[in-house]
Amino acid sequence: MARMKFLCDSERCISCNGCVTACKNENEVPWGINRRRVVTLSDGVPGEKSISVACMHCSDAPCMAVCPVDCFYHTDEGVVLHDKDMCIGCGYCFYACPFGAPQYPQMGTFGVRGKMDKCTFCAGGPEPDHSEEEFKKYGGNRLADGKLPLCAEMCSTKALLAGDGDIVAEIFRGRALNRGKGADLWGWGTAYGKEGVKPKSDKAKEGTS
Amino acid sequence: MKRILFLAALFASANAIAAEAPPASAQDQPPHNNVKLWQDVRSGQPQFTTVRGVETGVLIQSRGETWRELRNGPVTLYGGILLCVVLAAIAIFYKLRGAVKLKAPLTGRKMARFSYFERSVHWSMAGSFVILALSGLNMLFGKHLLLPLVGHEVFSWLAVLCKNLHNFVGPLFLFSIVVAFFLFVKDNIWRASDLHWIRTAGGLLSGSHVPAWRFNFGEKFWFWIGLVFVGLTISISGFVLDFANFAQGRSIMQTANIIHAVFALMFICMSLGHIYIGTIGMEGALDAMRTGYVDETWAREHHELWFEEQQRKTAARESGTAPASGEPAAQS
């Protein structure tokens, strides 16, 4: 089975924020939360580069390793999802994540954290596919329809690729060969390790196939 | 003609370039590689982004990995071992030494040891501590110990309860500590007799009698190291984590969490000793904090200098003169 990955080609990203908008529209994310964001480096000077970043769905996911209630799981396709019914809003995944993906709606009193929210790779959550509950908690489930995440699908320059890690890596390799530069895979070392292929602790739970 | 003009123009432009630009070096041209980009990505420094929020401009924050390794590794492992060792040590000590019994029979005469207010502060501190310790231990060890027993749903329900209790009871603990500090600090100041207590380890092992003032050195250690130093460290690091709405970054919260966990484990270990000696470890100790009164025999055998001081004060009050000062008179 395919191992789903995100890939952002920093040679192509023009920081249009189309992916950010697409994500919000598709998933109707809670107020104040941005599952995806575009960061521009060397802004306004020669060598300016932009990168779109969200949850990278890591192989050895730090969020999963530190969660005190063990509410994270890898789907069969390597997507990192979590169960909001179990989440206690402790903030540990947010401490551990290198990409700053986990975020919390601030729920009033002293800024107490609500249920954590992050990118789902447009794969919904543990509820039945396309159920109302699933949409309310996690947003759309495009993967169940055989579609890829909307952020990547909407990307005007095809800088942001999502899908089978082997295929997106192959596309990127071709690009790097053609242009003769920009061969670095941003964030892949951090997210997928040296092997970068298979999730380490693959433990699909009930109702999540 | 055209050709000459073109050459002249070319010559002029070449001159102009030579005049304006210093000799080309690697730094002047946009590099053909992305070294700068990768340095910026890994720097952990915020870059430009339109998304508002704390640290949204940071692409990779590497310290989270260190935090994970520390928390999931040594803090959990050695913290767990430490707790087990301390519990076992207390159990063995109780088995070998038994409770510290009173040698003389009870007199039936009671002495006031803790006022109602002092006891209230102590029990609010103790109560909040027990809630914080149990909910905190559940956050660290529950996943390994309790979750496999009760399952994800029940454990998550419990963990939500624990998290909210922990977050709301925490400030009460700090408040109690601060009040307790001002209440008890006077009697926890170093006295000459403490040196003797340290030399004989309070007579805990030998069973010999070591005179002490209102608080012996063991209690003073618990006061200064436990309550003041460790207690305040836990409270302050806990506040950093509890009030997440002050725009503090991940880095400070990662550090605070490790400090919080390490010091909390130390505090729990010390408190186990305190709870032991205050309950099953010593006859009559719990009465002092429960009722506020102790028997004169208990006072003489455990806090002899304080007992004598109180006796002198009572005698002075009864004879109508001013109470004696804290230090005993030379002839007594």
C-alpha cells in the first residue's frame, strides 16, 4: 500500500497561500487554527524561497510517542490521525512536533487548551467515512473518495505534492535533474527519517482502515 | 559604423560593470545551491508568514525531539525506578525498625502544637498535593500502567479529569505553600541543636533521644528543601505550562515540563518519607496535625527543647510574669 507523504518544492512555491485557503475551505477548521501555513525565507531579498508546511505525517511521529492517552494512530497509508474524543488537550504533541502542526482552540478560562487539531491529509478521522461527526471534528475525507489532499491539488505551480511517497519523490527527482538544482527534499529527513519509507509503529486501530 | 558603435557600447557597459561591482565572489551572486535556505530552515528562527500566532514563522523546531527523548526516556524510566526504590526503602525500614513508639506512658495532659489556621493551611497543601501527585503520575506513567488495564476510553475519561484537576488545583498548591512559608518560617530557622540531630540522624536508626525545638532538622530539611526550593520550582514551572496564553514559545515550555517532572518526582519521594513518619512511622505524630494537640509525653520525647520552652511559658503565664524568651535560662 502507498505511503502518503507531503513534498514542498521550494523552487516552485510562490507563496500564493492557495493551499492555506484550500485547506480552510475544505475542512472548515476551527476558528484561529491554520492547519497549513506558508513560510517565506529571505523575504524580499535575492534568494527568497517559500515553503508550505503542515503536519508531515511522520514515520516515527513525535506526537504519537509523547501522547499520554495514546490517541494517535497511523492509517494503513501512513497518515497520522488522532481521536479527538480521547484527546485531553495537554499540549504534549505541540511540544514535541518539529513542524508546529498541532494546534488548540483556546477554550476560555485561562486559555485552557481544547481538543488538538491538525492536518489530516484530508483523511478525516476515526469516525465512519463521510459521517457528519467526522466532518465536524476533522473536516473532509477526500482520501476515502480516492482523491488527494486539496492543498496539493489546488497548488497552482504544483510546488506542493501529496500522495504516494515513492511517486512524489520520483516527480521531484525528475524536476531536480532537469533544472540542475534544488534537489533537497525539505523536511523529509525530519519527518521520514533516513529510510523515509515505512512508519515505524504501525498500529491501525479498530474502525480505521 | 554600426559595428564600432556596438563595440563602444559593449566596452562602455563592461567598464561600467567593472566600476560598480567589486570582483565577483560567491556571496554576491544568488548561490546555485540552497545552503542559506537550509540554514534558515534549521535555525529555528521565525521567518515571514502571513499566518498570525506564536512561532508560526518557524519551520522546524528541533528541541522538541530532545524534550521527547528526555521525557520518554530517563525521566520516565529513572523517575519510575526512584519511586519504587523509595517505596521499597520505606517498607523495609518499617519492617526492620517498626513505628517509633513512646517510651513513657501518656500523661493525659495535652499541649497545643498547631493552631486551627496552621492545620487548615497544612491540609490544603496536603490535599492539593495528593490530587496533583496522582494526576501528574497518571500523565507520566498512566499510559504504561493504567491504560493497558482499563482501555483507551476509560483512561481518556480519567485523563481529562486529571488534566483539569491538575490545572485548577495547581494554583491552590502554590498559594498554600506561600502561606505555609510565612506561618512556619520562624520555627524552621537553624538552631545549634540541629547539628547534633544531623550527627545522630535524628536517632532514627539508633533510637537514641535527640532533643529538638518545635521542628527538628528533618522537618526543617523538608521545609527548606522540600516546600520552599522544590515546591516553588514545581509551582513556577507549572505556571509556565498552565497558563499557555501568554505567548510563551515551545522552547520554554519544553524546558519547564522537564523541570516540572523532575522536581515533582523528587517532591513526591520526599513527601513519601514525610507522610510515613507523620502517620504509621511514629506513634502520636498524626494527632498533632489532626487535632492540633499532643500529649506531654510525646512533646518531651520528640521535641524536648520546645516542650521545656512551652512549660516555662505556661509557668510564667500562671505566675503572672512576662513569658520567658526563646532561649532556655542557664540554670535550667
